[in-house]
Amino acid sequence: MTLTLELRDVRKTYGDVAAVRGVTMEVPAATIFGLLGPNGAGKTTTIRMIMDIIAPDSGEVLVFGHPRTREDLRRIGYLPEERGLYRKMTVVDQLVYLGELRGMKRRESLPRIAEWLERVELSAWGKKKIEELSKGMQQKVQLVGTVLHEPDLLILDEPFAGLDPINQSLFRDLLLDYRRRGKTVVLSTHGMLLAEKLCDHICLISAGAVVLAGELRAIRRRLGGNAYRLRAKGDLDRLAEVPGIERVAAEDGLVKLLLAPDADGGRVLRELVEFLDVEEFRSEEPDLEEIFIKAVSGAAV
Amino acid sequence: MRPSDAYVVGKREYLVRIKGWGFWFATFGLPLFMAALMAVPALLMTRGHSAQRLALVDTTGELAGPLRERLASAEREGAQVVAFDLRVLPPEPDAAAQRARLDRMVLADEIDAWIWLDEEDLGRGRFEYHSESVSSWLTQEVLQGVVSEVVGAWRLRRAGFDTAQIADLTRGVDLETVKVSEGGSRAEGGFGGVVLAIFLFTILYAVLILYGTQVMQGVLEEKTSRIVEVVTSAVRPLELMLGKLVGICCVGLTQLAIWIAAATLLTAPGVLALRTMLPEGLNVPSFTPGLVLHFLALFLIGFFLFATFYAMVGAATNNMQEAQQLASFAIVFLVAPMFFFMQVINDPDGRLAVVTSMIPFFMPLVMMLRIAVKTPPMWQLAVAYTLAIATTCGMIWLCARVYRVGILMYGKRPTLAELWRWVRYA
């Protein structure tokens, strides 16, 4: 597995506050990687250290397989959480400037800018000043500015915060398109629903430390505990007597069964069909929201 | 440090400003404004040639004639700033009644003022002047001069001198100022030199504040619009800061270049338009290349000295109000020379001038004055420039450290202790 980005025990302390306390994470190539955590967990600080905006007290940042250099930063597209534009500049000038900051010449960037503005339906606004644009349009310009130089790694800090639904789907399509083209996306968010839909890998941090990391599917399987969902007719009261079943919770026509860690789902099912008319019996994966809350509130994982 | 990145930043700062209307407004507006400031009062004075209607009662009977002659000749020469329309009234037996009537004439606006010359008063060395406005110092001074002259001649005549002798004895002398400089003495209107000094001083003061404030606004704009984080992910804060300072400095230099070119053109020999506008006897001061070089050098030093301070203020604060409060510290250093610039011009090698020009934050403005009126000794120039340049380098270093931390800090304004901690961050 090739890693696009790797952090090794990165730490940052402000005064007496340890913002990041030894974060280690591995971002595989061609994936969408979610850096998750509640507000104040250290996500933005971590990202700023990846982008070399602030220097870590200790630890290492590797990108594209080697310690990060300044040249590497030009292959990264970065959209910070707090984002803005020069209000008095025109859309095109602004984008040309953002391109120049990453080493693109004006004549290289102009055709790409035209193409992108077309794609986000802002072609008619190229000569307008940023301050004349609506907030949604400014968000599109910010997005174009982030991807204009065709970065191999996209780092987006809370990209969906404050987006209208149209821009949300625009951003989402773009991320999926990026992954399809073999590029890597790191996005930080506390919105679990979106992360669940988009991310292949996650790293959950809380209070500056990693509490959970890995491939999302594997994590779910691991953390699902041994939970099953049952839809059946018959004497449901006898469920508690079945060996291997630890807890039974009925909720509107469905029954949630929590099995003992060593119990086997198949064997339990065979027991159940003895006295129940089973319509549905399936292993239940916890949603990310649950994992998140469980992990952050200190439950062992 | 990658110079090409600083260049990209600087280019943006430069172009954005040059393309804006504000730059051209200041480039053409400021000189016009300054010219208006100087020319309008002068114009009003000459236009206000509406002569003072002055009534004269001469009880001696010997002064009215010479006084009228003296005023007429002065007007012919065009030397008098104030003109008088003299009405000689014969003295009446009842002096008190006549004086009361004259006062009424002033109030009725038939005359502007009246004077009373009689032997007794003149013997005591004074005469009376009655007017609604007693604060017209210029009128009074001219009048006093003319009357003194006439009365002096009258006294001499009574002492037995004849008219020709008197004219010869009382002829005045004129002061001709010659500026002595290393490159040989050049005749130059003393007043012209003063005008030049004040002119350069004012321009330097204006551009230092103008561009310092622009740096502060620029830093604040990037900080408040949050674009700074995208920018610093691509360029180092030091490159961003230097690019910004140099870019805005170049805007200032462009403006000065336009002004210097215009001034050189206008003061070139043969440009009659300007010559005819100037009062007689005022030489047009010349822009020597040395003077221009000093001016540019002092602008560069002053710019980096104050712009770095302004950049720090912008980086450490969150909005314009906060920034302006802190920026007033810089204004103090820029405004202070306004209070002693006359002394410096009058005595460019005096202790005040020498000491203040050695203090780096005063140096650009004070040195500009000194150089414009008289080239200071070489060692003083060397010491002042060295101290100022060293301080400027220190300010750039300090600014870089505060800036680097400040641009990413939002929230409350840092205390001095916190600022110090920023400086010490590795």
C-alpha cells in the first residue's frame, strides 16, 4: 500500500496547552481519508502542521513517500476551514495569483481557469470583483483556487461547513472524481454522515490524540460488537434464555440482539429458528456517529 | 526564503494598487492640494488688492503730502502687499467731535480705518490707528513702517538736513542670501530654500503615513478575510511580508518618480508658466541629483522603519479600530518633527537638529529638512544613516517574528507580554 501522507508522532504545544499529542496516521494513495474529531480535537492544528503553516514541536511529516519539502507543497491543494479571498480582486486575477503562488505561469493557468469557471458555471463572472459575488459563488471560486494546479493531494478542512446543498454536491462530486483519478483526498470534518458516505479510511482524534484509525469498513466490523438485528414472529420472551445472547432490546417490530463476544451468529440463528418464525436476521454495523460518540466519550475501543 | 515567491506576492501588491483609482487620485490630488494650500492664500491676498480706505488727520500739516507720495511710490513698485486709498481730512477745531465722527464713519463702512498724526503723539513716538479690526497685523505693520519712514524724514528735515541728504542717509539695504555648499557657493533665495525644505518634508511625511497605513490595511485585509492561510500554505510568512513591503514600497517609489519628473520639468529653465506665478525675488530652488538621491534614500529608510511597525500592528490586531489605536504610536514619531521643523530650518546645524536627526525614528524627516537647507557634515550624515539603517534592519527582523505568529492568531488583542513571546518563538 503506497502512502500519500504519513504523520509520525507529531506533537504541538501552545504554552501549557497540548493541542496535538503525538498523532500518527497513514493516508493510503487514491483514497478519501477522513480526519474526524469533535471541535477542538486538534484537527486544524494537525492540518496546519501538514501544510507547514506551523512547525510541529516534534515528529515527522512525510508526503509522497519522503519527508515533506517546499516543492511538495505545490503538489497539494489546501482549503482551510477559515477561508477567504481578496475582495477587491477580480475572479480571474485572483485565480491567476493563487496559481502563481504554486508556480503556475499566467498563460498556463488562464485556459484552466476558463475551463473550471465553465464547470462551476461562473464563466460570466470572471471579470467581476470578488465582493460582487454571492457567498455561494465565492465558495466555488475558493474550490477552483484549491484544485487549479491539479494537486496530487487535496487537504480540505471542514469543506462542507457553510455550503449550500448545490455546492455540497459539487464538492462531493469533485472529491469522488479525484479519487477515481487516483489522487488522494484528506478531509477533516465533524459531520459524520458525510464522512460515512465518502471516506474509505478514517482517523478519529480527540483531545489531540488518535483514538481510532484504519479502514472504515474494518473498523465497523470490529466495533459492531456482536450485534444482530432480528425480525421474527413468535415467543420473543424466550430470546433471553438462548445461550450466547447477552442482551435483548426490542424496538418497533425489530429486535436488537447483543451476543457474547465469543458467540457465533450462525449457531444462535439455528437456536432461534427452533421456536421463532424468522423473517430477517442480519449482522448490524454501528454507524459512524455511534463509534464517534463512543470513542470520544472514552469508551474502550 | 525563496525570492521568486516574494516576487509573486510583491507583484500582486504593486499591480492591485497601481490599477486602483486611489493611487492616481493621490498622485495628482496631493500636489494639487499642496499647491492650492500655498497658492490660494497668496492669490486671495493679491486679489484682495481692494485698497484699505484710510482717513488721515494730520495736525502738523507737513506729513500728509510726503505720506501720500510714499504710498503712491510703493504702489508703483508693486512692493506693497497692502494698498491704501488715502483720504486726507483737515483737522477741525473740535478734535474730540472729529474723532467721534471718524469712528462713526468706520462703523458705517465709509472708511476702513483712520489715523491721527499730531506732534504731541509723535513726540512720544506713537500715533493712533482706529479700525473695526485691530488684528489686521499685516496692514498695521506696513502702515507703521511707512509712517515711521515719513516721520523720520520729517524729524531730520526739522533738524536741518536737506531732502537729498535725507534720502541718501536713510537708504535701506537688502539681504542677499547665498547658500554655501561643498560644490561651491550658489546663489539661492533663502526663502526658496525654506520652501523647498518644507515641501520635501511635507511630501515625505505624507507618503510615509500614506504607505505605512496601506501596509497595515493590506495585512489586516489578508488576516480578516482569512486568505492568509491559503497564501501561507504556499509561501513562507517572511516571503509574504517582504513581498508585501517591497511591493507597496515600489508603489510609493512610482508615485515619487512621477512627482520628481513633474517637478524637474516644471522647474526647468524656460518653463515660464511657473516663473510668472512666483513672487519676484524668489528663486526657484533646483532639484539637484544629490538632493533627489537623499530624498529617495530617506523615503526608503522611513518606509521600512514605519511600514514594518504598521505591518506588526496589522498582524497583532483583528480590525481597523484596534489597529488605528496602536498605529498612533507611529504617528507620534511622524508628527513630532512638525513641532520643531522651523527651528531645524533656521539652524540646521544646531543641537536640536543634530540630535533629532541622529534618532532613527526622527531621522528621515529631520534629515530631509537639514539636507534641503544646508548639507550637514559628512560624519553626521554617516552616523545618522548608519543608525537609521541598523534600526530599520532590526525592525524588519522584529516585524517578521511578530507577523509570522500574528497573521494566524484571531481573537483578543495580544498583550505586550504575549507579543514578546511571539518574538521569542523559534
